[in-house]
Amino acid sequence: MGAVAGAAPGGVRAEAQPVGVYRPRQPRASPLYRLLDEHFRAFATVYDERFAPRWGPWRRVVAEVVEKFLACGILEHGFARVRCGGCRHEYLL
């Protein structure tokens, strides 16, 4: 059996699905975002005194990851424009 033009593996015809309307996510509305935004600085401030004896020293990577998480998805912190070279469709990431 030969390959069918426009067909996916197994001979099933692949068709483009309609794309819905883009709705930007609201990262600031998530419970995790709000928790970190409201309490992380206080947690980091008291970590050495309250938590280090039991859980070990503070690792810098923790604050770096939290800051990146809080910036992710917030357009004020930047974005990337992604464009298809074939059809020239583009979107912001």
C-alpha cells in the first residue's frame, strides 16, 4: 500500500482543525502565583532561622526559579513572536 498525499501514518487522512480564538491566560490569577507573590519574600527572609536547621541551607536556585515563574506569562516582562516560515502565521509566546 503506497502513501496517500496528505495522509498521516497508517493511511488516515490528516485534516487541519479550526483554531479557536486566542484567550491569554491569566497567570496572576492562579493560586500558586498568588501564594508565591504574596508570601515568598517573607519565607525567604526567615528561612535560615526557621527552616535551615531541619531542611538544610538555602539554595540560590530556589529564588531564581520562583522569580522566573512569577515573570512567566506576564507581557510586561517580555515575549517572543513565533512565526511559521511556510504560511507566515504568527503568535506571541
